[in-house]
Amino acid sequence: MTFEDSINVPKPAKGATRGIITEKQAAASLALAEKAFGESRFGLLRSERRGGVVSLLYGLKGRALDAKALAYELNN
């Protein structure tokens, strides 16, 4: 079982090379995945950044991350 979600990346701050995903955006994505998986444990399988969108694929065998760790992972 997998769940796919996407996060729109905000425009970068003046002088920055790319936009930063906030912890609040990561928490919203995790909340949607939590609803999809119900009681099952899930984690991040893959993330892909293209243009102004980050595509996320969650699955049962992925790395379990909290919102802060997910935001860090997506920004680095």
C-alpha cells in the first residue's frame, strides 16, 4: 500500500537559490498520509523535487519521520 502527496514549494526568499518547505507544510502532508494509512505504521519511501513541487511517496516499509525531520529531509 502506498500514498502519494505533493507539496508546493514557496518562492525563494530574495537571494536564496530555492524555496524552503516549512514544518507546517510537512505536518499537513503527514496528516493526509496518516488518514490514508489509518492505524498502520508508514514512512517516506521517496521524494522528488521538480520545479516548484515536491512529490512524496509514503509506504508501509518507509522511514518514519516526524514533521520537523521531514521538512529537514526535503530541504537538504
